Amino acid sequence: MTKDDRELVELFAGLDTPGVSDALDKLGLGGRCFDVMPLANYSGTVVGPAFTVKYVPAASPPGTVGDFADDVADGDVVVIDNGGRTDCTVWGDIMTQYAGVRRFAATVIDGVCRDVSKALGDNYPLFTRGRFMRTGKDRVEVGSVNEVVSIGQARVVPRDIVVADANGVVVVPRGRAREVAEIARQIESVESKIREAIADGQTLKQARETLGYHLLQRKPS
């Protein structure tokens, strides 16, 4: 990653996808990847710049399916748009092994993966629409790398900031990352105070009303 990449990633340290999603709501932004969920319930949160890949139906003869991995940087999140296809995979155990060697942050797929025992055994963060055993070779091929893609209806531009955890995946536009992270921290601060208030004996209604809970995610009129 570049120095700028690292600085943006560090802004999201300690945040989670619900808080980031609330901040996106506050700013009127999209970015939630619908139906793309973790292969396992990771206890932490993955943050990294997006390295985007778009798959298309295979030509005759078919093209490559995975050589793009040589160009992914340490700490990148590989974001693969396979059009939501669940009939063939675009990620397997060899890719998982290589991702570990090269220290990719995670992989997000609008589609499915296979050889999941390797990812689970290595605790490699995979976020997908599911799992299936049928290979994508000769069925799909890489159509483009580091161009705009769509993941679960979310627009992903190369180097956008991807945040992923047990709740799912959100994508933060790179140019709004500082703003989103700041608002997410403000929201988390208020919610922390609410938790403290109810621990001290306040009713939930009192705590929420006092601290403005119902306005936290609302976009200013």
C-alpha cells in the first residue's frame, strides 16, 4: 500500500461496518454490498483499499481466470465482480494460499468461492454470496482489472476503502473516507455513552432521548 492508503485505512481502526453504514446514511451515501457475507464469523474488522476485478463469460478460447493476483499489493482487498453468479466459482484454495503469502487483507466476491476448508483453516477473510464446487475455468474469464465494478449493488471504484466484518461489507468512496470515518467515530461515541447510561440505571428511552440517538444516522434536511 501507498502512504496515503495506509493513512486512510488507519482512520477506520476500531470501527465496524454498522458504524460506517450509519455514517454513510448520515451523508446520503450508498456502499452496502447486499447479500455478500463472511464465509466465517470473523471477530475483527478488515479494512483495505479495493483492487477490483471484473469477470465476464469466457470467450473461445477462454482467457485467464486468476493471474491478476500477481499485481495485488500487501494489504489490498481483492474485490471480484462475477455478476452475482452462483453456478461457478472465481476463488479457490490456490488463490487463498497465494493471498496469504502476499498478505492480501481479504477477498470480496459478488459470486461464490470453493475449497473453503483452506480459507477456514487459514482464517483468511472471504466475503461471498456462498460456496459451490464448480470451477469457473472455461466458463468465465477476467474482463478487466482496476476498473469500476458492482458488488451487491454497491459501486466500487479502484482504491475505495472496503470495510468488512461479521455483519457484511461496506464500501467507502475514497474521496469521502476521512469524512465518513469522523462521523462514524462521533456516532460510536454517542452510542458508547448510551451504553454507559443504561448500565448506570437509566431507561433505554431516557438515554436515547438525552443523547439524541434517533438523529444519529439521519441526513440533515
